[in-house]
Amino acid sequence: MRGVGVITTSKELALGHRLFELEVSLTQWIEKFTPDVIAIERVFSQLNVKTAMSTAQAAGVALLLAARSGIPVAMHTPTEVKAAVTGSGRADKKQVATMVVNILKLDAAPKPVDSTDALALAICHLWRGTGDNRIAEALAKEKKRLKVSLK
């Protein structure tokens, strides 16, 4: 593991300033770690619209920075992440944290819990995203082969 952390902003700041601080911090992370891909948790909420909106706004900043940097983005749902890491899409945070610790052979779960969630998202993308990419590449090759053989 190269690095994990959580970016926080003051709740007392206006939304625009909070998003600006997020943009500055994410830019620093991108410059420091030069990722090949950025995995983002797909926003989903049936109960708390306010939380969903905040999460969506933060995801929008990450999407913008990824596009600006030419970095591909992968979106994964919380259920997808839980299923990839624990085998159950209904796993709770403790189960996810336990599996992240086991998979990455850590001494303990990183704090705060959002760090563990970020690692679970990365693991999900590594396991699922790579497989999805390979399937897409194989389908594209087959499609190209079929076009060539039909000529």
C-alpha cells in the first residue's frame, strides 16, 4: 500500500470553499501518487438525500480532476464493494474492515473508518475492474476479428 488517507473540510465553511479545499487536496494526492485509475463510490441513498448530495458533489470534484489529468475513472456501488471484499453485498463496516485488514495483511484497520472504506473500494476495483476491462478488451478483439472475417 502506497498511501491512504481522508480529506476533511470544516463544516463551518461555505460549500464552494469546502469543494475548493477538496480540489486542492485531491490534486496534491494525484500529483504525489500518479494513479493509473481513480475509483469512486457510486452515490446511492434512499434515506438521506443531504448525505447523497454532499457525496455526489465531492465525487464531481474527483471526476473533474480525473478528466483534467487524463486518468480513467471507475465507479462502483457500495454493494459491489462489500461483495468484492467480503463475499456479501450486505456486509457491515466491521466485516469490510476485517477483510481489508486480512487482504492487505495489515496489523489493524486504518483510522478513520473512511480510510478502510477507500481501501475496500480500491480492492474492489482491482479485482472487479481488472476483470471487467479484460472482458471488454476480449469482446472488442472478437468484434474486430468478426469484422475482418466478414470482409
